[in-house]
Amino acid sequence: MAKTYRLRDEAVDALKEKRIELIVERKEDVKESELLGMLIWKHLKGVTEKDLEEYREQVLGKG
């Protein structure tokens, strides 16, 4: 099931920059959805509650 999510402007900018880097390296198109899917697949299992708290404090300004 596909679902739409919002990303912060900083994340969108970082995603665009990484996509361009990968396109240059691979010499073929890389979809943003592929890059996001890869990030989730590779890193989600390692995310901890501490990571969530740090994200909320440092990025969202909640503390």
C-alpha cells in the first residue's frame, strides 16, 4: 500500500542533492522514491527511541 508523507524542506533539499550525486555516479536516473525506500529499508530497523527524542529536540525544536 502506498502512502503519501510530508518531508521538511531540509530533507527535500538533501534528497535532491543525494539524487543528483547518485545519478552522476551511476550515469542513469534514480527516482526519489527509490532513494527514500532504500533509506527506510536500510536504516529503519536500527532506529531507537533515543534517536526519536534527539530528532524531536534537534530538528523539530520540541523538548
